Amino acid sequence: MNTKEKIVRARTLLLLDHPFFGCLAMKLKFQQADEMVPSAATDGKTLFYNSNFIEELSSEELQFVLAHVTMHLAMGHCWRKGDRDSTFWNVAGDYSINEILTQSGFRMPKVGLLEPNFYNKNVEEIYNIVYQKSPEGGKGGKGGKGDGKIPDPGMCGAVIPSQGKAEDKQLEAEWKAAAAQAAQMCRGDIPTNLKRMINDVINPPLPWYILLRDFVERSARNDYNWSKPNRRYFPQGLVLPSLISEQIPEIAVFIDSSGSISQEQCSKFTAEASNILMAYDTTLRVFSIDAQIQSEQEFTKADMPFTVEIKGGGGTDFRPAFEEINKKGYSPACAVYLTDLDGRFPDKEPDYPVLWVSVNKNHQKAPFGTTICFND
């Protein structure tokens, strides 16, 4: 049996024992490239391999390498690298993948990289850790220099980074589709944490400002028109209805001024609030609140551009915001609260929709309303 036949046989066994990875491996062609790679590497179309490396692997270890390479592609590591160092990017990718594969019953080659502390961390987080700890990272340099071969310190299969060309974008879309189809076909074969990671890649979370706009539109007391889609969302690949009327009753905007919101976050948030005001004929009633109401401002289109006055610095209590609305007899279409969610909530949910834009990194949710994460 020659080297290529050994790879094909391992792929067949992978397809039988781990169909999710086997289905993805079927997309790759195999090409010997001893001068190019010390182990194995892929550009999303071809698996380039070093024949000496392959011959030293057992059948189980070779299945691990095939699964490892397809994980790189399914997780988008070819296209997520950006301008990061290739060597350390492959190291980070290995750490993010290998723990999952070993826990799924695969046998990793002895030289493979494994660090349980990186379990459930994404590849960007791991890269920042390993790069900063390296001499290159500490000096602000860029590694990746060596014998000219594609770097693969973990010796389990590397990724060849995308060059950002149009065909690379098409290849990225194809692998997202392939991962989605394989996940649909092989639900029982995929570890739970891998399902989550795959879902984050093929269905990435929408930016907070898109969710904010959608919330405002859905909360507006107007009819929707599906025959004339809202062109504002076309760049994000979303097809949403337009409003028959662009009029919206006033919107209450609460900004946590206890000190948990940075000036940069506040600026981004108020900039998006002003975009809403530009898009719709409405009134923004903006409150600065810590443990009590610190300021109240009212803005319409006539006030553009506007500046929000932020006062406070004390503790956090969410009750005064909603009490003030009731006390003054306001009737908002909805309320939006920018906060870290660390405070006392009202016992009773208000009778209007509430969106919590949270800077809390622990994915905490408010006891009522809708909570979205502010990703800055």
C-alpha cells in the first residue's frame, strides 16, 4: 500500500466511524508535497502531505490528522487569521481543536499540542495568549521564519492562510455550507461543544447595533411592508420588511452611569442612537442613571447632532429608571438600557418592550425583556 492509498483508507474508516469529519474530508484532494510541508497542510481544496510523516503514523493517528485538518477548515482558520503570525496561528488552532478531538475518542500523534486550560476558548483568544508569551510577541516581532516549509509546530496538519482573493471568499462560503450540511446529516456524531463552535461559524451572532435597530423596528406601532424590503440591512445579508410609516412613538434610552460603561462604549452607543433618530421620526428621551436619575434629555431630529450628558458614578439600581417613566406619565414605544446588568431590578416588568444592551462578558441575562451583548 502506497502513501496515498493509506490516506484514502484512513478517510474511509473516518467516514464510517466519525461521519461528520469523514464527510468533510471527502472534499479534499490529496497531493504529495515533501518539500512544501513537514507534516500535512491544506488550503481548503487540497491536503498536501509529507510522505515520510504519513508513513510514520498509525491508522488511528492518520484519522486524527484528517479530522484535525477538516476542523481547521470547518472552523474557518484559513480565513480568520488576518495579519497574525502564521506559526502561532497554527499553534493556537491546534490547541483549540485537539482537546475536542481527544475527548471525542481520537488518538492524537504523540507530538500533538494539548492544553486543557484552553478548552472552550476560541482560536483568537488562544493566539493572544501564546503569542504574548513568546519571545516574538514580547518583542513585538513576527515569527514564522524557518526552512521555507509551511509551519506546523504541532505536527498534526496546518492551514495555509487565505490571501483574501475572490476565490478564497467563495471557498470560505463553500466550507461553511459543507459544515452546515455535515452537521445536519450527522447530529449524533458531533460533540456538544463542537456543535456550538460550528454554529458560531456558520451562523455568527449579529452585531449589537443590528439587533438594536431590529428591536426598535419591531417595537414600533406601525405596519410592515414585506413587498418593499428595508434596504438598510442589505449589506448585512438580511431581508427585513420596511415600515409603512417611519413614525415611531418616543423611545426611552437609559444609560448606566455608575462607572461600568466606558466612554468609548457610551460614544458608540449614542452614535447608534442618533442613527435611529436619523432613520425615524421619533423622540429619544435619554436618562443618565446610577442609583438614581442623574439627568434627562430629550432629542428629536432637529437636535442633530446631539451630545448626551453623562452624570453619576455611584451604585447601580435599575428601578428609578422605570419609576421615572411611570411618575411622569411617559408612554414609550420601547426602552433600551445600556448597562453591565450588575444592579437591582424592578419586581414588576413594565408594559412596554425592554432591550438590555449588556457590556457584561459573562453572558448574564436580565430577568425580563431581551438581553443582547455589546460587542465592541
